[in-house]
Amino acid sequence: MFACYVLCSLERPDSQCVYVGFSVNPARRLRQHNGELVSGAWRTRRHRPWAIVCVVHNFPTHTAALQFEWALQHPSKSRHTQRALAALKGSGPRGCLRSTLRLLHELLHVEPFVQYPLALHVCHEHKHLRECRPPPAHVTRTTGTPAQLMTMHDAAAAAAAAAAGVVGGDDHDDDDHAY
């Protein structure tokens, strides 16, 4: 699984502490951010605990997921976000949860991301999600915990492997790249 996720601080929910990252195992990565496992990002050591608000997954490649992450982290520099930014005038200061979630939903509508069979998993029904543009019709939306996302992914991967006659599974090696 190649996934891009949005975290918010539970310690200071009104401070708009937001973090955007990439992982092949968002449930495990959240435990790292919260200090339960080693190798958490240095930017999330303060303002713990963190919660995953949402996860965009099913990117076709590692590179595609990293491009989405980078566009979400650097909207003024990304060639993918120019139209999306124009649609978001007045959405709040850059880096706040409201603008991050609105940009994430806009990115689902722009090239090349609109062509991918992406899925949006909402882990924390934040009030700002109701203000976002709905995802494109082909983007599936699920809700639940990060662990439930991993269970759904494992079940889908096992079913696909069985249909293809492949033995084995995904070992969820974590490969986080947050900038």
C-alpha cells in the first residue's frame, strides 16, 4: 500500500498542528509518530499525541504517492496544485487543518491524481471535512481506524493474490518520507 496521510495533534486541537506524510503502513507509522515505536519524525515529537484524520491510498506507484504528498506539503511550488489553489482562495492559512483537507480533496480532482484508482479512508470525522469538495465518483470513501484500513487492505491484497494464484503477502515495510 502506498499512502499519504494527514495527522492532527490531539494535545492542541485548536492550534492547527498538522503533519502530512507518506507510508506503506499508516497504522504503524502513527505509532511511530506518537513515540510508541522508534523512528518517528522529528517534527511530531512535540504536540503528541497525534491522530490520523484521513489517508489517501491505492496509488499505483511509490513515486505517485510521494508526488501527492509533496504537492500537499508544498502547494505553492507544485505544478499539480496551481488550479487547486485558485479554487481555495480564503480557505485559511497555509498549513492549517482546514486548508490542508480542502487542498487534499481538490488534488483528487487534478491530473495525474484524478486518473488513479484512489481511495480515501477517514479515521477522524473532523468538522472541516464537511467543508471539502466531494471526491470524484471513482474515489471510494471508507471510515474507521488506521488498523481497520490495514485489515481491509490486507484482505483485498490476499483476495487479489488468490485470484492471480500468488502465494505470500505484503510485509508492510515502512518507508516514510516526510519533508
